[in-house]
Amino acid sequence: MFNQLRQWLISVLFVIATTCQVEAQDETVHDDSWFPNFGLRNLSDTTIQLPFNTTLDFYGQFSPVEMVVDDGKDVYATLADNNHSVSRVGAVIKRQADGRIFQFQFETSLGIRSSSQVTQGDKGAFFDWDRSDIRIADFSWKFANGQVFSVGQGKMVTDGVTSMDLSGTGIANSVSIPDIGGSYRFRTDAGVLSDIEIGDVFQTFDGVRRVRVRFDTRSRYGIWFSVSAGVETLEKNSNQQDIDASVFYESDGPKFKLQAAAGQSISKLDGD
């Protein structure tokens, strides 16, 4: 009976996760959605028109998972938020004038316990929102020549470089193993838990979000360059500093589409 209920619950959560998401993608789309923090194909169904040629949109998604982990000795089951693409809500205020676009974006996760933080014997609180759950609080300007400048909490330029994907299945085929269970610890041959976590041995080498300044050049022949410099201010007891540089390529031909990216990130850790 218990196994049947678990199978039913997993099926229901799968349906919820695949039907409740509102086109809130993390990938940078440089052509029609040029802002560096997100590539929203569609925002909310209704755009609120404000004075001075300004619009307001809301978006969000709900992405729960039922985690079942067998570490070789015990089996653990936990309901958590899918850290491949977390549950979130956000708002975008945008104003256009004379070929220039000004935008403010705010986005936060819901504070539900993350699949990347659950471990053996420690699920954590189901809901525990704090300031580190703020994903984006960013001002962006697109100039008439296509260049983009942004400042605030948001994506460093290497964030997303290692996970570019044109299949539309970025959540399902994500290579980020730490996102789905990075805090679970390995057991030794003796059957005891070690201090080594999954996240310690599987790295994605992807970028991060910081309070940063960022500049993206305009695209020429499908190529553009981006640089950013930022500092971690939302996590307590951390002031890690980062400098990133990346190059992107995008080609949308009549028969196929190409994307490519490369980046370098230099970090200064606390005490270095």
C-alpha cells in the first residue's frame, strides 16, 4: 500500500512540475530577449500598461520533486524543491524610448527546502526563506546600438555557459548532479557515512549570481562579448569576489540553429 501511494505521489508531482511552469528559463537569449538574467519567451498572459510607455509583467513557476535516495544502506525519501530550476516568482518593469530600453527585474525563489541541500538524517525546514533566496534585483539598460549594461544582483557572465541547450529539455537533461542531491554523503566500505558529499566530486564549472556590474557588447556576425565583476553579499559570513569574461555565438539559419559559449571566471575566496 505504501509503495502504491509513493508511486501515485511521484506521478502527481511529475505532472505538477511539468504543467505548472510558466516559461521562466534561465538561458540567455541575446536576440529577442536580450536582458542578461533570463530568456522569457512569454511573461504573464496579461501585460499591465503603466504611464510613460512602461509595462509591468509577472511570472513564476512551481517545480517540486519527490527525492528517493538509496545510499547502499538506507533509503531516504523527501519532498523538496527542484534545484535544477527552482520554484520562483518575479516581476519585470520595462520602459522603451528612442531605441533604448530600461528594465528593472526582481525575482526570488519561494524558500522551499532545496534538493541540493537535503542529506541523510537532515531534511531541513520545509520552508525557510531568507535574503539568500533573492535571485535577481537588477537594473538593465539596452542602448540604441545594442550594447547592454546592468547593475545589481544577477547573473555573472559565466552563469549558463556550461549548460547551453537548444533542445528545450534543459531541466530534464541537466548535467548538474549537485543540484538534485549534492549534499548527500557517500558511505565507506565499512558502512559509515563519510564527510565527502556528492557536490564535492561532481562539478559543473558553471557561473554564479552576484551583486555585480555587467557589460554585454552588441552582436556582430552572431558574436558578442561579456564581462562582469561582483561580490557575494546575500550569503551570511561571505564576501567572495568574482571577475568573469565570456564570449558567445548564436546563429539562427533557415535550416538549423547554432549556439556556443566559452568563459573564464576568477574568484577570490574569503581569506585569500
